Amino acid sequence: MALVVAACAPADQFPSEPGKGVDVGFLPSDHGITDRTGGLIDLWNGSWIAALAVGAVVWGLTIWCIVVYRKRKNDDQLPVQLRYHVPLELMYTVIPILMIGVLFFFSTKVTGEFQDVSAEPDVEIEVYGKQWSWDFNYLSDDVYFSGERVQLTGEVGVEETLPTLYLPVDETVEFTLKSRDVAHSFWIPAFLYKVDLIPGRTNTFQVTPEREGTYSGKCAELCGEFHSEMLFNVEVVDRATYDDEMAALREAGQTGRQGDELNRQYHVAEEDLN
């Protein structure tokens, strides 16, 4: 049952393209939804292959020792007792160090790619996590969206009322991530990357969405009573649709930026001064 359940995942998290199969399970590297997911998928697949190879060797040696060195009938003598075996000790010291070194190298390489913010962004978006919703400041367009808590009743259509983050396809987006109150975590599962939002700290990352579609976003850090309702939608759209959404926010009067003045710490400090 555990093996069967572990293979289950929402189909919309990794949508497929005609003729290319489904992006779940053993993920092919050419199915990256962003410019950065391919490297992480390669790391994931490579780690699984290495782990299976090590497991096969360990299982093989274990079974071989059980069979070859098992106690035979009428055999009352102990096998030869060795206190030291220098070649063997060197082997099980050096090989694990090399394995960890290789894993560390590729993990650091992929992590560095995800955290690289040296490119000139096409769009800058500031995200505030708050109990229990999200604020999106589209800095490049001078408009904002302020989300409110959405109660998950289980009724059809509730997910359409969640805060929606719009991203233009094939354009580099720089996210600036902050928290208004407690620790949150900004996570778009399909992008294979999440970043914590820590009070008083600013985190940034860049990503280029390469496939249009609707994706799920959520807070991945337990942040209070209604943490499970801190969800949002992500719409990766063409530039014309993105501009239309920005224009709609502008027409609704949601211009400018909602910044740190709305933080809980700011209000607490103001009350102390009064």
C-alpha cells in the first residue's frame, strides 16, 4: 500500500504535452516547466540511479556473505578471526567519501543555478506572505494584488477564488520574498523550488517560465491555524494576456505598492511608540 500511495500525485502539477508523455515518476530532463527545473530533474534522476547502484552492490554482497559464509551442518569451528584488514578498511572509507563528494558537487551546482540572480530580469515581482494569504506587488508594472483568506469549503469552484499570480511566459522573473508576520514558505511545486519567507529578511530568486498553463502554489511552512488555506494559483500566460491582467489591476485602482507599512511588526512598533 505504501508503494502504491507513494506513486500518487495530482495530474495537474506536471502537465504533459502531446506525444511527450506525462511529467511524473521518472522525470525526463527535457520536460522542464522553467529554465531551472531541468538541472534539478537531472540531479534527482542521477541520485536515484546512483542510490540503486549502491543498493544493488550492498544487497549483492550481503546475500553473498549469507550464502557463502553460512554455518554448515556439523561445522563447529569458528571462521578465521581477523582484527585488521587494511585494504577493506581503506575501501569502505575512501569510496563513501568519493560518493558524498560527487553528490555534494552536483547538489551545490544545481543549488547555485537556482540561486543565481545575476541576469537582468524582464519582470520584478515582490511577494509578501501573511496569515493567511498573499500580496503580489508587480513592481515593473506599478500595480499590486492583495489577497484575503479563502475558506476551503470543498465546494466546486472555490479554487478559482484563490489569489492568482500572473507570470509572462519565456520572460525572466525576479521574485523578492518577504513576510508580514511569521515564517512562511513560497512554493510552486511544478517549479521544483521553494524559498522561505522569514520576518525581517529578504530573499530573492529568478526563474523563466517556459510553458504556459495553470499551476498550484502554496505555503510550505506551518504558519498558524489556517495554514492549509494559504494557497494561490499561478497563471503562466503570453505577454498580451499578462499586460491585460496588469491593466485590469490598474483600472481597479490597485496602483503602486503595498510594502512594509502593512507588516505586523510595523504596527506593533507604532503602538509601542504611542
